[in-house]
Amino acid sequence: MSGKASTIQILSIGFLIVGNLIGAGVLALPINTVLSGFLPPLAISILYPDLFLKAIDIAGGFGIVTLFGILPSIIALKKARNGRERVLGVMMLLLFGVFFLFETAQELGFLKIDPSAEYWNVK
């Protein structure tokens, strides 16, 4: 990662933590309490700058599939009034369950999806 990107990443994490401390009224606490909540995340982000991006990647992938796929499927199953609606809910749940398995396989390293695979070259 370039120096500018690392610096911006570290500053953004620092400002995020300080903003949360100010918003929660934590800055009125003793300094050792504030430092114990601020220094460990800052040290981890300095020592492992790609860890934050990897965590966002994992949380985003699973979160999107769960929030926009699995949960609506479960709601559709709960609200189903007849057999056709129930079948549709089960089919949706199975489809997004497959997406969830693909995301799990990709994050565990069993499946390698190259970013260039997301763009189709139509000739």
C-alpha cells in the first residue's frame, strides 16, 4: 500500500475513534481510560494497515448477502399465505444460501475470484 493511502487510512481511523469518544462523552473520563480505548486500535492499524480493509471486505460480503438476500427470504417465508409464496421464499433462501457459500469459500481461500472477472468483455 502506498504511503499516502496508509497515512489517510490511519488518520481516518484516528478521527473515527476520536469522534466516537467525543460523541459518547468519553473524553470526560480519566486519561488512562481514554488511552486504553484509543491506543490499541491505533497501534493495530499502524502495524497492520491492511487488516482494516480486510475486515471491511469480510463484513461487507457477508453483510450484503445476509441483509439483502437471506433476511428478506426469511421474511417472505414468514409472511407466506399459500404454497406458491412459500415455494418462492424457499427458492430465494436457497439462491442466497448459495451466494453465502460462495462468499464463504472466497474468504476462506477455496475460491479465487479475480477482480477482472467482474467486468465482461463483450466482443
